[in-house]
Amino acid sequence: MPFVALGLVADLARAVAAQGYTAPTPIQSQAIPMILAGRDLLAAAQTGTGKTAAFTLPLLQRLQIHEGRVLPAGRPRALVLTPTRELAAQIADSVRVYGRHVAPRTALLVGGVSMGPQFDALRRRVDVLVATPGRLLDHLSQKTVSLAGVEILVLDEADRMLDLGFLPAIRRLLALVPKRRQTLLFSATFAEPIRQLAGDFLHDPAVIDVAPRNAPADRVEQQVHPVDSEHKAALLSHLLSAGERDATLVFTRTKHGADRLSRQLERDGIRTAALHGNKSQSARTRALDDFKQGRIQVLVATDIAARGLDIVQLPRVVNYELPHVPEDYVHRIGRTGRAGHAGLAVSLVSADEVSRLHGIQRLLGRQLPSSVVEGFAPSGGRRSPAPVAPDARRHPTHRAGPPTGERPASSPPRWPARSETVSGDSSRRRHHHNPPRRVATTGDRA
């Protein structure tokens, strides 16, 4: 089915075709007609399935319907809120790419950069404003922007946006936008408490769930390697140096841990950069660009990159440390296996992380294959855990507490079942036989 069959005007369909896309994805097929009809929307889909285009295209068309409406400078007609600077920048790029024939006025407000150019952008007419909540509140406090003319509000990665850390800012912003508006919430995951919370912001919404909740892309092969925590860096270096040197995104839990691991990999002769919230925006932009262009092999990042990177042909993701919250695992490994490409997600799991692994497996409804890399067998005993029931998916989402399944400190950790010794090379899968030296990217598949 072509994009025009969804009701898109020729100018937008032509811009999509110029990017090489001929058929819409499932989330696009279902969401675009709903948005064009003016419905509020709560949409969940696996990461990498085209959610950004699913709201950007109909948003631009709805603005065109009222193109004769002219608002004063600094009063956007559409507002897109995102949790990270990188994701905000990618969405703004998508608006420009898909709107090339309809010429929307776009402004980007993110932290970590000078406000001067942002002031300049807001002194002109703005059709679409893409922003992170903190920087938008800064501008509102200085009265450089007004939300009184917003017709369409989009919350991208809404589960993170509505998490406790963002909720106060979101409520403050919602109080400043008109009550009569179209509201769209998109994300890869929606836990039940988040869905209920989203109900406060939506009016008679259409609900789209094109994939099992909290499910990773089906083309991502997942693998667990048990290892002692003090040997993780050496194991990672071994895996990265073996065979073909694929571009690899590595996740750590802390900013200092990302810096420390980046320095260690550089000492091992692996071209590496770190990406986290303590870096300046220029440093973050440079690291990401070097990674996309193949100038570095490894990007070590915190969860800032789990929601804010759009990298289509990324062969491999490594969880150097498992996240505290199981849903973040889904977002992390969703950086690979995008747009129909195969991907590999490797997790290095130490004894103190076994309870986190159990939480992830409960979320996924299955156990992950586990193998010990030759020469890196963990020193502790390994006992098989109790089987994970396929429907055992209920888990807490509050980040202050431990995930369900956390055992008392006195209980010994247990390793996953099916452990076997393998060589470092055999842990790599045949779908990596064509590693890109330049990582291809687009702006429409966040």
C-alpha cells in the first residue's frame, strides 16, 4: 500500500519517496489515518518501526490544512516534546526532510547549547517547535515563547516523558497549552501505570499497539555471557577485537563508568568515544557523528542513547551493565535490528546482576540464551534458576526501588541455565558478515 493511500497529500508522499520508502510500516499504516482524522492517539510499537514518520507526516499535513492561519513570532502551532537532545535534533531533521515541499518553520530548543540562536529562531514565525522540557521551561520563564497557539502536542518516548522525573515539567507545560488540542503519545513501551497516567492528558484516544508490549524487535538476536565483574572490560575488549570489527554501541549504567570504560578500550587499541549527560552538547554531537561516519568503532553511552539515537545499520549492541529497569533493556537493544536489518544484542552479566537479568526475562516472557566465553568463566558456582513463566510480565516501573525478583542480600546469586563454554569468535553471528564502515542513518525511524 503506497503512502498516498493513507490520505497523505502528494507533496508529503513525494518527500517520503525521495527517502527511498515505498510502503508504510504497520504503525504508520494505522496511526497516520487516525491523526489525519484529528483523533488523540496512544500508540505503542517496537523501536525502529517508523514512529517518528508516523506522527511527523500527518502533523505536517494538518498544519497545511490551516496554512492561512498566521500566528505571531514565538507562538508554535505544533509542539513535540522529547526526553533527550539527540532525539529532539533527529525529529527536527525529520520535520525538515519530510516537509521539504511544504516548508514548515521549525525551531529546536534543547539544553547544553547557547540560547542565543534559539532566541533568534523564536523571533520569527514557528510552525513546529521540537524541545526538551527543561530548555522549553527556561524559555517560557524568559517569555521568549508562548504555547497559547499549540494545536497539536506530541510526546515522543512517552513512557520516559511521563516517568516521575519528567512528570512535574510535563504538567507545567500542559497547563500552558490550549485545552482544545490534538495530543499524540508515542513510545516503544507502555507499562499499565503509565497508560493510566496518560489518560489524564488524552481525550477519547484511539489506541494502537502493533506489537507485543515491551517486546524487542524480532530480528535482534540476544545473547548473555556470564562473567566476573572485574573481568568485564577484558571480555568486552576481546569480543570487540575478534574477527571483523563491527560498529558497536555499548551501554553502561553511569557516566563515570562510561568514561572509565572508554579510556580502557582506547588503551586496548579500539577507537572509542563516550556519550553521556555530563558531556557538552558539542562533544556529544562530535562523538555521535564520529560513530555514524565510522571514524570510531565503539560508542560507550549511558541510557541517554537508548532513546535518542537513530542508527539504521548498527550491527551490535552490548549491555556492559544491565539497566535497573527492565524496559530500558528493550530500548537499548532496539538500537540494533532496525529497518529490517539483523542485529545482535550481547549482555555481560556478573553475579550481582542476576536479579536484574531475571527481571528482564520476566518482562520478555522467556529465558535468554547464555554461554560462557572461553577464558572468561565466572569464578562463582552456577546454578540454574527457576523457569520463567511466559506470562510473568508484571514488574515495577518506579526507578527508586529494586525490580521484582530481587533476592535478599544473603541469598547466593544464580546464573541462567543453558550455560556452555564457547570461543570468543563463535559468539559472533553470521548476520554480521557485512559490517558497515559508514553507519547509515535516517531521521525517520526513531
